[in-house]
Amino acid sequence: MTEHPEPAADSQDSDDQALERIIAVRAREYRQAAGLSVGEMAQRVGISKAMLSKIENAQTACSLTTLSRLARGLDVPVTALFRGMDDEREAVFVPAGHGARIVRRGTRVGHEYAQLGSLRGAHKRMDALLVTLTEQSEVFPLFQHAGTEIIYMLEGVMVYGHGKSSYTLRPGDALQFDGEAPHGPERLVELPIRFLTVTAFGDSPQH
């Protein structure tokens, strides 16, 4: 008969301790932000001062009932007490000069696009581009898309249209707008022009 060893408990214990520490930090953080003492908070939640002290020092594991009462007393969602537990998040690093060149509607009229990164999650997406304009053109494409876009001017001067409004953008200027309205450069005043554009999409982005 083959014996199967019991799985080690160290990993589970470590996860439990990490969870207790996160709850401890969040509970103390929210209580202090509310300007409440341990005693006042314990009375509001309906637990003993000693129990709350143990929770805030990661010396005990909270039951679901206690967590629910704690969240209500702090006026935060229960999930707020776990903030920071899952700290693995996606990141995109693009070294200087290594942004992938991509083709968009403006490419044929002298617009150069360098992809600086794109993050995609279950319910959101963000795209970042470095745009360079080096040629005068009489015709500029208009863009429309879902999401919110922000433009930050790095070099040059241009007049940028959004809906019925026009904005003169110079280095250091920022323009944030709803991408659903027609938008795009109207006049290139001083070349070359470089700007960073970041578009944040919500659920089910449309192109």
C-alpha cells in the first residue's frame, strides 16, 4: 500500500498570517482615519476592546461575522479590509526609444505612433502612445472611440479640436476629454510636435 504524504501546512499558515496582517493594518488605518479610539471603535462594532486590539495586532483570525460588523462600523465594504492582499499586478516597461511603431489613420499624413504600453484586465484597458508630427498637412483625420483620453504636450505647438471646441496646446499643457466626440489636430503651428496620449477604457471597449 502506497502512503501519500500529507501536504505541508507551512504555505497555508503563511497565507493565513498574511491575511491577518492585512486586516490588522486596514482596520487600524480606517479607524484612525475616522478619528476613533480603540474603545470607541469597539463599542461601535459591538465587540470587546481586547478583541479589537487583537485584530489590529494580527493576533487573532476574524470570523466572517466579525469582519462584516467591523466593515459596517468603519463604513467601508468588507473587501476594503483585504486591500493589499493580492499585490501581484501587471506592469509594462518600455525602454526609451523601444516603443513599437504602429500604423493608425494618421500615419499616411505624417503622424508617427509609438506604442508605450497597453494594460488589459477583466474590466478595463489602458493604451499609451507617443505621437510625433513632423509634416504639415492640409487634411487631418478625426478620431472617435470609447473611453477617456488625456494628451500631454512635450514639444511643438498645435491646435487640437474636440467636438466644437479648439485648444492651443504647448509643451506642458494637458487636455483630457471624452473620446466619443470627434477629435484630432486642426492646425500644426510649430513643428516638430510630440505628445503623449493615454486612453483609458471601461467595460467592453469599442473601437
